[in-house]
Amino acid sequence: MVPNTQNTQITPSNPIVPTEADQQPPKKKSHKGLWSAVIIAFVLALIIVLLGIYYAQKTQMENELRAYENAMMSTEPAVLQNFLDMYIEAPVAHRDSIKVHLMALKKIDRDWDNARASLSKSALQLFIDRNPDNVHVREARLMIDSLDFETAKIGNSMESFKKYMEDHEQGYYYDEAKNAYDRLEEEMIRAAQLKAEQDSIAKAAEEAAAVVIEGL
């Protein structure tokens, strides 16, 4: 006997009800972490750049200060001009001080040129008195030494050579002046001796003549 399937009811299984979580659309992957890393990297790079700029400026300022101090202590115009050429953006006060110092040095150089060209002892001595630490002082003293020795030679006397030796105990021509002085002293002694001999002969001749006259 074939079972009757027409009147048989099939009970459906329990339907699957979607949960609230399943009903929500899928969330996109968050980029918040990526942006945070980018921002942190940017900030770090900015800090490094700013630190580099700071230390570069600090080094430049220190170099400028050292150059400024060296230039202010220098007596060479070229050193001061080099500072002005290299440190165009140096503090105004520094550049102004260097310019004033440079003008003063250039004036000293002009004074030296005039004194040297004059061949005057007084002009050379005035330059020395006004600029005792100048690089040209040694040359000025040598020129005075030479001028005084020429004066002594023109005088050509024991007094003139003695004066040179008294004024220039460490003079370049001291030995030459001493030899000239000794030579003149020897000549004076010989002249005195010769005169004494001549006086003695003359006196003896007078005495002899007086004796002859008395005997007549």
C-alpha cells in the first residue's frame, strides 16, 4: 500500500533571524593609526630641521663673535676688511666698530707713509710716540738709528760719535761708531804726544840758544 503524501504536512525548520550586528553595514578599515604615524614623523622631522637651523645659527654667531674680537685686536687693515667682507649680516654694532677701527688704522698707515717719506727724525719719533704698538715702530727706530749715525759721521768728532753711542746703546751702527771714536781718540793722543815732543824740542832749542847768547 502506497502511503498518501498529499495530506502529509511538512513542518519547516526554524528560520534564521539576522542579528542587529549582522544587519549593520561592514565598517571600513580605520586610517587613524596611519595618520598618527605620519603626523608624528612630520613633527619629528620638523624638530630635527629646527634644531639643525638653531645649531647652525649658533655656530655662525660664535664664529662671527670670535672673528669680531680678533679683528678688533688686530692692527692689520686687511684683517678688518676681511671681516666686513665675510660677515655682511653681522650685528650693526660690530660692523660699525670694525669700520671705525679700520679708518683709524688707515690714518695710521698714512701717517707712517708721510713720516717715512720725510726722512725726519722728529717726524719718525712723533709717529713712534703716537703709535707705540704699531708694526712700523721697529722700522721707524731703525731709520732714526741710521739718521743719527749719518749725523755722527758728518760731525766726525769724538763728541758726535759719543752722542750716537749714548743714544743708541743697542744701535745697529754702535760698533762702527765705537771704532770711529777710538780712532779719533788715538789720533788725538798721537797729536798731543807729537805736540809735546815738538814743544820739548822747541824749548830745548830756546835754552840752547840762550846759553850760546850768554857765552858771547
